[in-house]
Amino acid sequence: MTTQTTSLFVYGTLKRGHRLNSILGGGSTLIYPAITLLNNYDLQGYADAFPIMTLTEEGEGYRVLGELYSVMPSVMDRVNSIEGGAGYIPYIVDVRPMDSNEKRVEQAITFIYPNTDKHMSLSPIISTKMSDITGEVKVWA
């Protein structure tokens, strides 16, 4: 009997080396560093503590760099609890490997912030131009 896994795209504190990555332990596998296929997103820092990803008008935002994981249902339950409790909502995003020679596209769940309040303490994350990527890219380091 095989267990169904979920593809999960992470771009902030759940990435390797960041403070919430341990939530992915015991039932996840890093597939590859990934980037969103479309530039329909913005990434901003909240109180210099973590990033929030929001939707923009089509083509008016940035591509976001992160990591693609395959996660077991128990891990996805933990992620849903943490992210949902913080106000994020699940969203399906198309991603591809960062390796510019690899063109496959996969759908994954990520978590976006539904809206930003003008009273939130947001700081811009500087975009960068990568020679092998079309459009500008944002990454939370």
C-alpha cells in the first residue's frame, strides 16, 4: 500500500536552514530548489521575521525562489495547522526546477497571505535579475 504524498513549495521559514524547517521532519523529502513559473507574486518581509507571499496582477509581480518537497499527510497536517493559524491560505502554484536545463513543470501547494493591511509592518524584499531566468526573482534568504 502506498501513501499519497503532496507536493509543497516553501519559500520562507520552512526552507532548509530556517527556523521552522523541522516541521517538515519525519515525512518529507526535498525534491529540488524550485522557482515559480509565473511572475504573479510579491514577497515582502513581515517585521523582519518571516516573508509573506501575495498574489499580484498577472505579469506585474515577481517569480519566487524556494524549495519543492514531497510531504506525507501527517507533515501536511502540521504545515496546514501552522500556516493556517498564521492567516495564510493554501494556493496551487506551478513551479519548475532552478536548473535552467530542466523544463518540467509541477503543481504544488504553497501558502499565500490573502491580503496585506496598510498597518502591517512590511519591508520590501529586493528583487534580483538572474541571467538564466525570465523576469525578476524574489528570494527570502
